[in-house]
Amino acid sequence: MNRKKFSDISVDVWTELQRAYDKHVEDNPNRPNLFVSYTILAEEVGEVAKAIIDEHFNGTGTLQELRVELLQVAAMAAEMVAEVDRRCQKTIKTGKK
């Protein structure tokens, strides 16, 4: 993969992460939260599987729909990495796990 294409994908992931944050986090004081984020990630992975089945086997889905679901998975995974990083920084600063 060339760097230009990866950069384009990164922008799309960031855009999806911001969309999801605007939609969910402002109204939910429990997010970001690793457990909640993981359950959302798992649900999005299931939607990727469905999109693959719909596109490949059923002929009812599109590659664009699959791409949207994959971006949602990437965004949730990025959110979880960010939460782990925040916790690590907090641990370093406070000395508490």
C-alpha cells in the first residue's frame, strides 16, 4: 500500500471517529470506556461479516457498504487504543493502575 492511499484511509477513519464521538460520547458519560467500546467494536465486526456475506454471497450489498463498516471498526479500534494510552499516561502521572 502506498503512503498516499494510507493517508486517505487515515483521514476517513478520523472522520468516522469524530462522527461517532459526536453521536455517542457527548450523551454518554460512561464513554470512552473500554468495555463499552469493546462491545461496540464487536458489534461493528459483526456488521463487517454481514456486509461481506451480503456483497459476496447474496448480491444485496456493495463494496462501499463494506468499506463504511470497516471504517467503523477501525475508528472503534483507534478509540480503544486512545483510551489505553490515556490510562497509561494517568498511571505514569499518578503511579496508580
